[in-house]
Amino acid sequence: MLRLPLIFQLAALLSAIISCAHAFSLDTSRSAKHVRAIHQQGCRTMVSQRLTSRIVMQAAESEQEEDDGWGDSVSTTATSSSDRISKSQELANLQNDMAMKQQNKSTQSSSPTDTSESKERDLFIPIFTLVSVIGFSGLYGYEMLRLYSKGELYLPWNN
């Protein structure tokens, strides 16, 4: 009879220790921000690539549409279209650079807040677990002492 509650008590103590260790090992605010930053970086890269391809396509389309049939020289048209394509590629590169700089600034500005937030951990779960384990252990001990003082505590080795 006494062995079964002891096993339950040890299981409760073990689960409390595991719960405390798990609560102190988690840092969900940092990992969520890290995942969000990676996602934003991927989105920005995709947007900049799409923007670059659109600019190049628009430059190629405008090259075809600009021939008005008035006998402009081919070399002038070819030079202006190549200038437009190089300018559009330069614009796309500058936009990529700006996006990367903004991303670097956002990650650098979020880094100090991550360290301050990681210091402020939620201690409700480990404190609640420790108080519960101590409370239930004390209650169990009190009940054993009460039954022992009345002579009603059954001990298998005291037949």
C-alpha cells in the first residue's frame, strides 16, 4: 500500500523537475522573431527579384514600342534601349541594396531588445510547479504523521 503512493510522489517530483527545466530552456520570443526575420528576408528578396524582372521586361517592351516609324537611326535607338536596360538594372540593384540595408538595420535594432526580453522570462510555470510539489509533499507528510499519531498508519513491515 505504501509503495504505490511513493511511486506517484516520485513521478510527480520527476515531472515537476522536467517542467522546470523545460520552462527555463525555452526562449520563444527570440525564436519567433528569428523566424519572422528570416521570412521577411525571403519576402524582400522575392519582391526585389520580381521587381528587377519586371523592370527588365518593361524596358524590353518599351524598346519595341518606341519605334514610331519616322526613320530614327538604329544606333540611337539601340543605344537608348541599352541605356534604359542598364539604368533599370542599376535601379534594381540600388533597390536591392536599400532593402538589404533596411533589413540589417532592423536585425541590429532588434538584437538588443532580444537580449533584454530573454532576461525577462515567464516564471509562472516553474514557481507554480514548485509550490504545488512542496504543498502536496507537505500535505502527504502531514497526513502520514496524523495517521501515525493515532496508530492508524499501516506499515507492511510492522505486522
